Amino acid sequence: MMRKAIAAAGLAALSLSARPTVRLPACDPGNAGLTLPEGFCAVMVADQVGTARHLAVAPNGDLFVAIAGGRSGSGGVLALRDTTGDGKADVRQTFGSEGGTGIALGKGVLYASTSSTVYRYAMPAGSLMPLGTPDVIVKDLPTGGHSAKNLALSPDGRTLFVNFGSATNSCQAADRSNESPGEDPCPELAYRAGVWRFDATKLDQTRLSGTRFATGIRNAVGLAFAPSGELYATQHGRDQLGQNWSKLFTIEQSAEKPSEEFFKLSEGADFGWPYCYHDAELGHLVLAPEYGGDGKQVGRCKDKQEPLVAFPGHWAPDGLTFYAGTQFPERYRGGAFVAFHGSWNRAPLPQAGYRVAFVPFKNGKPVGGYETFADGFWKEDRAGPKHRPVGVAVGPDGSLYITDDAAGTIWRVIYKGR
């Protein structure tokens, strides 16, 4: 049924007419609360949409947003369209009911994931709504723990990459317990804590149908292809060094360590979890205390892959996209934007993160570390942060879109020039 629907997509009469290309809209006063580099401004596309996670942008500028659902409301996919050119989404459609994080748009199809399943919808060009019910591409995926199944679709649309986050913090015999040793070898690595590869066109696959592409990744919520066609990811580092190993680490050290990581994936690559973590102060991977480490010893970690860029601890990098547009200045082209969800466990130090950072690239490689690009999400009060960035995506006109799963806000960042 799905194949017939895809074949008929070009003839579908159910789609709303796609809006024409328009000039860049005027931005909101105060950039809708964001702090941006000189020459940039922002418009709030939509607000209070629910737990907005990752998003994809269609060639006509329509937005498709994965809504996680949960206590804040129902999940599914939210489709948004601006028909007036003012940058505000005045048309909204929803489909699906299961909440999730992952979303990817291909030619005539849209993929959306829950914690256990990857669905494929027939999505006619220019439509906000799919044709019929979705097909199941992958099912019965492991749930619990780090359960977000975010997605990256290969440039040719044939291969789907899926993050399988770890079930535990550091593969201890007793998870998150004081001085509990790590299981060695860690059994999770056979079926979680890595990125799996699946056929994007085949139905009813399971984990066993796929191939483990890269391993030793605690949770790669950021997953994206660069313009070069190479796949990159971000990693959420482990927690509770000081809380579980107080003889080796202070609580203050635990707030700063380990690094969050940014790396390029390659088939068979091993990034070290749970045996290793990255220490920003030392500048390299070290052996985890669960496996005999003392905060300095390298041991087996000498054979694991080091990150390309290290970020401060517990910032929680959730979104990743590469800038392939031409609207922004030349220095941004080919670089990576990373959305940080922000910390929950940096006490006694202040919570931190809650921003979108930019990683410059030159000749296909990151240079100069990272810089804060968009800030102003953190509005500290007793209820916690007002905004928590999750998804980033580049539109066909080169605008950058940012989602937030705390207040359900979606921004569009535009370059107006100096």
C-alpha cells in the first residue's frame, strides 16, 4: 500500500498549495528573546506547540516537527506553513499520535521515530499532510534509559541511521550506585550505545536487520550529514563521577567533567563508552573509574577514537545540523550548529548550556573549537529554564530554525547584514 501511495504522491490532490518564495521577513523586536551575533535577527515562527524536538524543512519552507508528547500533551508530527511571508506559521496540521524525537525528510517520504519504532509516511511535494497511514520501517527497538531514536537519512535517501542510546549511565553492575564496578565487557554494546544503519526502503525491520555502524557512544542525540556526505554526531557524556566515586573526584570536578563530544562517524569506529570518558582539562580520553581508572590513567582508552571538539560537561548536545546555505556570511558555510539542551546536574555550580553553538569548518575539518551563536534561552526561575533548545535545521533560503521543548517555541534566525 505504501509503495502505491508514494508512486501516486505526485498526483495527490490532498496537498495544500506550496507557498511561493518570498523575501526575508522582518524580525521580532528583541529577536524574540534571543541574543545573536551582529547582523543576525530572529522571528518567532510558532509558540506553545508542545515538546518540540527535532525538525526538518521542506524545499518550499514548510516545517515538520517531532513532538515528544508526554505530560505536556500528545505527540506526533506538527506541520507548519507561513502563507503570508511574515515568518509566522499561520497554518498548522498534525498527524500521528505517538511522541518521539527523530524526524527526517526524503523525496516524497517523511520518517518519524518513537522510542521503539521508525515510521515512514508518503509525503507528496508541497503537502502538509501525508497520504494514508504510515509504514513501519523498523520496530521493536530497545527502550528505557536513553530512549530517543533520532534519525539521519543518507543524501541518496537509501540508508537510515538511528541512534540507540545506552540503557545506563556507565554500565555499572548497579546503575548509578556508589563504587559499583562496571560490567566488563559491557553487554549493552551488542545492542545499544551506538549508531545503527538500516535500509530506508525496507519494511518491518528489527534491530537484528540493521548493522551496528559505530559503537561506544553513550547517547548521540545530535546526528547529521555534512555537505561532504560524511556523518557526524554529538555525545552526551556520563554523569556522577563525584557522586559515585567521591574518593577520586570532588562534586565540583563532577560538575565540569566529562566533556560533551563532537565527532565524525565511520564504520566500525569505537568512541570508548563506557570504558572511557573525555577529560577537557587533560585534553584526551581517560579510563573510567568503573574500570579501574583514577582520573588520569589512559589504559585501554588509547585505542578509542578521540573527539574532534570537546564541549563543557553536562551541556547536553541535542541538535546538530550543517550550514549548506548561502544567506549567512561565508565563514558559516560548511560549519556545524549544535543545540544544547542544558544541564540538570552541574550542582553545586550553576546550571549551564541552553544555547546554540557554532563549530567552524575549514577544508572539511573543524577549526578553532566552538563559539556561542544563539543565547538567551535560559530564564532562571523556580520552575527551571524557560527554553531548552533541541532541534536545529537549515531552510532552503538559508535561514536557521531552532526548536525548544520547554516552552514549545520555534525560532527562525535570519542574516540581515551589518
